[in-house]
Amino acid sequence: MSFNNYIKRAAAFLRARTPIGGLEISDAALRFAVFDGRAWKFTSVRLPPGLMESNHVKNRAEFVEAVRRLRTQIVGADDAKRNSKISAVVSLSSISIYTQVFGLPIIQGENLEKAVQLNVQMVSPVEVKEAYSGWQLVGEDKDAFRLEILSAFVDRKVVDEVTQALEEGGFVVVAIESRALGLARLVRERGVRIDVAKPYVLVNLDAAGLDFLVLRRGHLYFEYFHSWKDAQNEKQQVTRETFEALLKRSLYQVLNFYGAHWPEPIREVLVSSSVLREETVQIIGKNFGLAVEPLTITAEAQFTPEWFVAIGSALRGLMPRSEDKDISLLGIGAQERFRNEQLLSFLGFWRVVIPAAVSLLLLSFASADVFLINMRRGLESQAAFQLKKEELAEINALQGQAARFNQTVGLIQAAKKTMKPKTAMIEKISALLEAHRVTLNRLHFQDEGTPLTLSGEADSETDILSFKKALEDEEAFESVELPLTEIRRSFERGFSFSLRFALKS
């Protein structure tokens, strides 16, 4: 392992970062995949037929119970995790998510944000207030001076319903994405013999239907889904002839659509399926003259295609949150709850680490002191030992070090007695933040004698000023400063601000 990897592991440990897995919600099952740093772990729970239907949870209580069973299987007999929540990137395989790519001139910064939001509103298939939307940059054509943006939209009510059920069942939702995004990420990061510079069509077969994904530069550009329900006969069966006709017709339409929008020719098709894989490969190879390969991924073990979506979402969970720029269709409220969970986890982690570190330091000093005392007694017990001038100087130096060690131990013990718990201060600040509808972004506290710096966001300047007034009225705080220049407009929320205050001694 390289030195950089050791540094990353140490940094992740100091940040108290909890593992984030991938959770796929389909009509048939809940599937959870997570990489714990050494190996992949998989857990699944089958869903009763009809529980997920028409893009909605038909029986919420039964769905929550299934989520709880999944969490119980993940946690197992680990008492330390029995009361903790599980973080997950959620992939909605049974819920319709509309995606579309659009182009923009090459612009940057705030102008790009405004231009993207305007176009997102224009291409939205439903009223903006009725949907959650997101976007990400998937390509840049420097010759044509254009950016390619992938946008996605989902019914707001459906996402809120699923998110609340997952949280009630013991999960923290980090992000919500489509099945297509998870599969595209899997092909890009773990696909065997995949050249991201080339375009591909990925044909995915599962219990829901046929899904066709157009991938360029490793990113999703287009998705076309055909449900098995639309191809069933009066016996609710899909015959081989119907399957072959549906596959050929759909792939032909996808290839025609691709040829009308992008110049690079598609020469290879990837197939992801646990059933009918060989038949699908033969039909495509025989009728389209394209290279056809089953999708395989590089990993520590071989996995069946039914886990590909969950693994693709779990790969997103391995990214640092600051580097995750992929689309998330998560509501603002759920985002704030995830941030609060991270803050509580961070504070709880350091409440354990700091006393342990101080105790270890004290033990080290005590051991060094005992070692030096024993060394001195051993030397003095040697009757025939003749002290030379240099040796006497060395012993004097060791005695001086022992004295300094003892002094340091005394200082640490005195400092430990004067340490004041910060839990009450954190609880007061959290209560004021919640009371005045302020979202905490950063709280910086260096030591006892320096002011604290708090950065956050609020819907209005009135909420910010009322929060400042509440800090001033609190007996535990003093010297509250909020320069007007530190109040700025925020794109995600109304206003951002930064203020300073001190703790009363």
C-alpha cells in the first residue's frame, strides 16, 4: 500500500467517517451492498408481490417492516451498531425517473448555475414544484464550445414517501439516484475491458423489463425502458417471439436516436442479465452486426448481475462527500437530517477518542518515569560501577528528563481537572439553530481562550438576526459579532452568514 493510501485511511479515521452502502429498491426486493475496506458485503430482503406498484408504495407499514428486517440482517449481532443508523445511496429501480441531456454554451460559475436551472425548468416533464430535480456535467465539446448537461426529475411525493419510510426503518439517505446512474457508474469504474472514450449501449434485463442505456465518456446520456407488462399476452406471459421482436425493435430505435444526436458510431453492446443473457447476445449479434459482450466487473469476487445496481450506488458511497457531484434527487429536509447525523457521529467519536488519547499519553509518561527510576536504581546497586565524567553527565541528563516528564504529567492532570465538557454548549447551539430555522455549515472552536466561528444558512435575514439576538441573550455566550458583510445571498438557500462569539468563563 502506498504512503498516500495510508494518509487517506488515517484522514478517514480522524473524520469518523461511517461506511456508506448502496441500497436498491425494486419491485421484487431490497438489496444492500457495502464495501467495509476489506471485502464486499451483501444483504437482501424479498418484497411481497404488489408492495411496490405503479411507482408507489402500496402498503407503507409492510414496506417499513421490510426495511427494518433488512437493517437487522445488516447489523446482525453487533451490539455497538444496534442503535446506529445505516447510511445509504438509494437507487430507485421501481420508480420512474425521467432523464434528459441538453447543451449549453461554455460558461462558468454563477452564470452556469443560473443557465442550468433555467433549462432544467424548461425540460421538466412536470410542474417544478411537484418534482425533485438534479443535474450534472457529463461532457464538454471544446470545438463546438458547448457543455453537455444531464438532468433528472422524479415525483416529489414518491421520494418523500420512500425517504421517510427508510428513515423510520433505521437508514439515513445520503443520495437518491436512478438505476441507470448506478449502472453507468459501475461500467465506468469497474467494467472489464471498458474504454470510456468509446460509446456503448448497455442492455439490462431484470424482473421489471428491458432497459437500454446510452453511455458516452462513461456517463449516462439516454435511457429507454420497456416494461414486461406491456409485452405480456392474455396469460401474462412473454413468449420468446415477443421477446425477440421487442429486443430488436427497441434496440433499433435506440440506435437510430443515437445516430441522430451524436457523431461517434456505436460498435459494441454490453448485456447485463441473470436470465436470457445468451439469447440476448445471439439476437443482437445476428441482427445488428455489433460486438456483443456480457458486462463483467473487476472486484475481489464474482457477483451476479442482480447486484450490479446496488454495487454501482455503493461505489458512490465510497467517494468523499465533497467530491460527489453526481445527480441526487433528495429533498432539502432529508439533506439536512443527513448533515445532522454526520455532526452527531463526529461529536460522539471525539468524545471517546480524546479521553482515550489523554489516558494513553499519561500511561506513556508514567511508563517512561518508572523505566528511568528502575534504571537509576540498577546502576546505583552496582558496587563496582565506576562513574566517569561523561557517564555522570548522561545520568544527570536522564534525571533532568525524568523531572520534566513528572512535571508534564502534573500539568496534564491539572489541565484534565479544569477541562469543561462542551456537550452542554453544543446542545444549546443546536437548540438555537433549530428554533430560528438556521442550518449549520461549520462550527470552529480552537481552545478555551479564543472565540468560536459559526457559519450557516437561513431562509431570510430576519432569521439570521433573530439567531444572533438569541445568542446575545444566552448567559453562556458573550461578544456576539455579526458583520453585515458576512451576510450573503445563497443559491441553495436564501442567505448564508458567518458570526463570532465567545464563551463566558
